[in-house]
Amino acid sequence: MTERTEAVVVGMGLIGGSIAAVLRARGLRVSGVDRLVARAERAAQRGLIDRALRPEAAEAAYRAADLIVLALPVLSIVPALRRLAEERLKPGVIVTDVGSTKRSIVAEAEALFAGRDVRFIGGHPMAGSHKSGVEAAHPDLFENAYYVLCPSRLAEAADVERLKDWLAPARVKWLVMDPAEHDRVVAVISHLPHVVAALLVQMLARREAESPYYALLAAGGFKDLTRIAASNPEMWRDIVLDNRAAILAAFEEWETDLRSVRAMLEAGDGPALEAFFAAAARYRARLPERRPGAIRPAYDLFVDIPDRPGEIGRLATRLGAAGINLTNLEILELREDVFGVLRLAFRNDRDRERAAALLVEAGYPVYAFSNGEMKAFGPAGGGEGGRGR
């Protein structure tokens, strides 16, 4: 009888639990380690792992592991690597992580495991959920998302392929990048936008003292633009500190561009401003709409419904009867640039597409953003005449 490949996943949160489920689906025997033993036990109860272990009782599991995954916050990964370096690990073991930054983590692993037969491969699965914790963990979390691998000098191409094979049930889009290049890219596409979103929200909070209308009218585009500001503050503190060199470099470029736009405004240069907006719009239209990236996408529909008792319940019941999971529902009172009184949020694009087809068939006007514009789904969504309260 062939022995099962042994894996240890450290950290039973959303990402760790989901990776554990993927590995188990591939046939690996998965041990889950978490400082909160109840969380690891819950992962075992849900079938995400084969057994739950306390950190102080995981020594034997580390020694037997063919794969170790550190599914921990960014600033907890290096201390975990240092503790792991004290263990007697199996020759040829692959160690990987899931951190949002890579340069410092890969460099530390290379220093810690130099001269040992440990193959470290930095990892960054670009996926997430509106929910957190092991309760939200699911093997489909990463489907169609980019999963970046940053191999250290300790790993060979065959090790990268072996890791990809173990994670095959995740059905991700693989990218292999240099760690420093990864950090420069995510500084621009993820880390700087989070800082900017937080700054905009804080500006709004300060202005609210002047007038209640700032908060009252901060709907639609403002909420979409700043959605990421609601992310975990401790996690983002750690991410921006670890990637501060790349973020500071992005700040310098941002400040130069900001001064340029300010000069256009001060000069009242309409043609230059139009060219500025047109260039941004052209490039924005080229970006893929339905491909998960560094920032979790929103899978939303906007639906007009008649203003009568029970209508929202009937709509939600219709979706539930079709097995479509509605993750959030918002009644929009301010609808600038949005054709719809209800905003429906879904876990993935597949559920959104199914819901749109079902609701259009039922006669609801249904809309969604596509390439920066609000577009109707099907004939039922056409025109102002379909709108009602």
C-alpha cells in the first residue's frame, strides 16, 4: 500500500483552511496546526484536515511532512520559519507560505535553511472572501485566481512543479515571479490603493463634522472606490510595514502625478484634464473584469424591484430555491450612476451569472458594471422605464 503524502498547514484561518481542503482533495494526509486549538478542531470537524494539533505537539508532524504551509499573517511568517528551522525536517521537504509580501520572507528562508535539504517556495494566493475564519474556508476559494510562486534559491524547478501538482484541485492560474518584482507590483496594484482608500475615508470622516451630507451622500461610487478600506487593520499594518520600500517608491511616483494634475487644475487647463481622464479610461478598459487579482473583486448585481410588501423576500427566495448563495443585500437610496434599488452580492462570478439569468427570466431589470460602465442583463433590464420603487 502506497503511503500518503504528509502535509502540515500552520494557521487554520480562511486561507489555511482552504489550502488544507485543497491538499486533502488531492489525497494528502493533512495535519492542521493552530495556536487556538479549538479553531484547528473545528477545521477537523468540517473535514478540512485529518487531524488537529497544538503547536507544542506538532514536532512529529513536522518531521514526517513532505509539505509544510505557513498560512499566517505576514509578520508572523518569519518567526514561524525560525521556529521551523529548529526542527528535524524530512530531507527534500517543501516549505511554502501565503504572505502578501515575498522579498523579506524568501531572503529569511534562504538564510535559515542554507546547507539543509529544505526547498522553500514563497507563495501568494490572490484570493479571499467577504467572510473570514475557518468557517468560511472552502476548496473552491482559489478557483480561477492567480497564485504567485516565488521560488528561493533552495528550490528547483521540479519542486515548483511538485507543489503545483499538490495544489491542482485549487484550479488556479499559476505565476512564477522574482520576490522583489512581486513586491514592486503588489505595492502599486494592492498596497498603495489600500492606503489611498483609507485616506479618502478619513477625509470623509473629518468633513462629516462640517456637514452631515458628506456621509449621507457617500454612496455608490465612493463606497465602491473605498470598499477595501474596510479590510483588517492589523493585517494591513503588517503588510505595508514589510513592503514599505516598494510602497515608498510608489508614493514618490504618485506625488509627482498628483502635482501634475494639480497644476492642470490651477491653470484651468481643460484639454489637459480631458486628456488625463481619457488616457486613464482607455487603459482601464483594457484591464480584465472577471479575473481575480490582488484585490478581491466584487460580484454584484443591481436590481429594480416593485415597491410592494414582500418583494425582496420573494426575490431572495427565488435565488435560494435555485441554490444560489446571496452573500449580501443592500437597499440603495442614492443611485447616482446606478440603475437599481437593490445591490446583490455573490461569492463568485458563476453565482452572479446564474442569478442574473434567473432574475431576467422572472422579469426584473438587472444591471452590473462591465468595463467601468453599467450595463443591462437581457431585455428586461433596458431603459429608465423599468425602474420602480
